[in-house]
Amino acid sequence: MGWLRSVSRGLLVGAVLLAGCAGGARSPEAVTGAAGGRGPLTFATAGDLTDYLAPLVAEWNAGRPAEPVSLVELPDSADETRAQMLSELRSGSSRFDVLNIDVAWTSEFAAAGLIAPLERERFALAEFLPPVVDTATFRGRLYAVPYVTNAGLLYYRKDVLDAAGERPPRTWAELARLARTLAPRHGIGGYAGQFLPYEGLTVNVTEAIQSAGGAVLHEEGARVAVDSDAVRAALSFLAGGVRDGWIPAEALRFKEEESKAAFEEGRLLFLRNWPYVYADAARPGSKVAGRFEAGPLPGPYGPGTSVLGGSNLAVSARSPHPATAADFLAYLTSERVQRQVLTRGSLPPVRASLYTDPELVAAHPYLPILRESVLAAVPRPKSARYDQVSLAVQAVAQDVLALRCSPEEGVRRLTRELAAIRPLPAR
């Protein structure tokens, strides 16, 4: 489903830096839906392979012929999409009015003055799942409107657990025991996530850290927080799985699709991945169709904490038509359109009511579990230099999981590397 699906999978974050991005951006002025600043819009997103967006745009255009929206689909790759968006915004171009951005980019774009703050009262934020709203804020101001959300789930072979009289694991110790003892009896791997060094590794490591009660950064990047027992415990848990073999060595090369394929082929007992896997694994041809279920991620002492995935809608600071842009954001996040985001786009919506709708739950049985996971989820570290933060986490975590350095050494190194990342000045 192109980048819109990739957004919900955690995203690759490119290495395009925002240093110096602020040049030419106008001073922050909150966008409202009031009169003035009205006219045609250009909506930049990544490739929509499900083709659900075009009909939504066509519907808007039919009702607003004087304010039509042109849909610009950028490459499917998240890092390429981000690079093209930054190239346009940094040049001072007003080509893009509305941007569909990964939740982890909001702080970067806002700190650089590339997107305009929004008036909270213009949008039905109280009707959204509460944690998703936090992904759209920076330094106390709303800079985007949540559009798609996501949270990680633990997929498990229900048939294997049932045959052994076991229940799905709720703690790391239970997960490790079952992955270490039960999986080998069936000739399959124990547990995998997304452990290749890319954004997925940052997500998996951050989830382990947050589940243990720790954090990567505090105060929107102002303070490094990784020198803690929680971070040591998280890295030890993952490294121990590789060392003891219940995390198979091939998992260190897994992104979302590779790990999904391993689970669908019946080669894993447990998998951490995003909700899109549920529908794919249940389809005819999947070796685990009708034999698996999904639940919350485990933590040290009980259910763990997922990282929030998803995308937000933002308005370019140079858009000549910000009032129309605000209306378009309200349209895309309306209850009716959000329903289509789920039913036609197969993406998790941000409207809370949709997760308890009987018709939708019948068609998407993972919705109640996903709702609980989203409500307990935490955004990735907020930082104006998130790209550099993520790269540092990936590099250190890769060495720890590959057993090239100990968790304690990893904590010391990550503390140094994060401390060396200079924040952008406040605007």
C-alpha cells in the first residue's frame, strides 16, 4: 500500500538533515479555518497503491470546485518521500500546501519552521484516541492533525500454544521461556521483530526501553535519558535472545516484510509487527491462516508499551491558502472519511469510536487489541534532530544485538552519541 502503509509500519527515516532548513520560512502564525487564504491546494503524500485516496480527493473537489485539491504522489520509499518534501520546503517553494508526514517527522519539520502551527479548536481532537494527539505537537503547540495511527502487536501461533496447554506470554520471561523451549519442538524459530539497522530497529528497541519504564530522551530532546537500568534491561533482553538462540540469527536481517513472510511461512512462534500483518497472514495461501492470533506486546512485568506509528497531516508554512488547507485536514479526519481510511485503505484510523463499532470489529477482529495497544503506546523520542537520534540508536543496537558489545557498553556509547547531537535553536 505504498508509503501510507509504510507509515503504519514504522517507516525508514532518511539521513537528510534539517540543519539550516529554517531559512526563508515565515514566522509561525496559527492556521485557522477562517475566511482568507482560500484557494486550490496541492496534497503531497507517498504512493497510494490501494487507490483509496483519489476517490476521497475527487469527492472534495466535487463539493468545492473553487478550491480543488491536486494529489501529488511521491515515491513509495519513505526516505525518498521525506527527501523530496524537504527539498521543496527548504527551497522556499509553495508547491505543497498539505503534507502527509510520518509522526516522527513532526517535531523536525516544526522546529525548522517548515510547517505552520494549527488552532486546536478547529479540529475534533477530543474524539481521537488520546495518545495520537501528542504525536502532532511540538513545544506545546499543535503543528499537525493525526491522520493514521498504529501500534505494535505480538503475533503468536495459537495452535502451537493450545496444543502445549500454554497461554500467550504477557512478560519477557514467559516469552523467552516459550520461545526457547516450545519453538524447537516444532522446528521453528522462537521470536523475531525488525532488527535490521533501519527505523524498524529504532522502533523495536524503543518499545523494549519504554516497556521497562525507560526513555531515550526527556523534554523533547533536551536531555539524554539512556543511562538507566531500564535501558540496560531492554538491551540485555534482546541481546540475550540472540545469544541463547530463541531470537534466530536471521532476524537480525529482518524488516517488516521479511519478518511477516517468516511468520506466514510457519517459521516463527512469535512475531512483533504492525496490524497490517493480521489480514495478510489470514489470507488463503498463508500457512498460518486460522492458526494464529495477536495480542499486546509483553514487558518485564506484564503487558509492554508499543511505539506509536502512523502519519500526521501538516500545512506548509508557505501555503498561500492555509484556511482551505485547514478545512481539508478537518475533512480527511472526519468520522466518515476515517471509516474509509480503515475499510478501503486498510490503515488504522485515529477516531476512537471506530474501534468499538460492531460492524468494523467483525470485519477487523484485531481492532479492540489495537485500541488497547494504541492507548498504552508512547511516541518515539521527540527531537528536532530525530533523524540523527534514530541513526545513533540503530548503530548501537545493531552492535549489541550482534553481540559485538555488551549492553553496558552499548548504554555508555549511546549516552555519548546522543549527547553529541546538538538541538536546533528554538524558533
